[in-house]
Amino acid sequence: MDKNTIQEQLKEIIAVYVPEKEILDNLTLEYDLINDLKINSAHIVDIVLDVEEKYDIMIEDDAIMQMGTIGQAIDIIHGKVLEK
């Protein structure tokens, strides 16, 4: 699975948790999940659980702490998918 596919699927997953949906129209890899997308920290956990279920992977706590931006999240997910 390539990173572009993961990006599109991640966008669908996080859309549920983004309060201002119009932000998703111009989503870039640099967007910060909390500061730019206004996703609260409790929903970050929900997103991780959704991602783990979708890709049948396990994301460790230290990796979650590194998922600050969309790009970082994609890199971590992609790495975990490749490890399977």
C-alpha cells in the first residue's frame, strides 16, 4: 500500500473528528492534527484506534507521540503496514 492511498484513507478517518470540515479541502502533509485541524487529544486516541482497526496494526505509545502532523502519521502508518 502506498502513502497516497494511506493519505486518502486517513483523511476519511479523521474527517469525523475535525470540527471545521472546510479545512479538509486543502489538507497538506504539514497540517498539525491538534493545532491546525483542531482535533482534541481524546480524539487522537480514537483516530489511532480507527487506524489500528483499518490496517490491522498496532501503534505503540511512543509512535503516537510522534504523530503530530498528517505527514508524520502517514509515515508511521506506512511503516507499520510494511512490517506486517
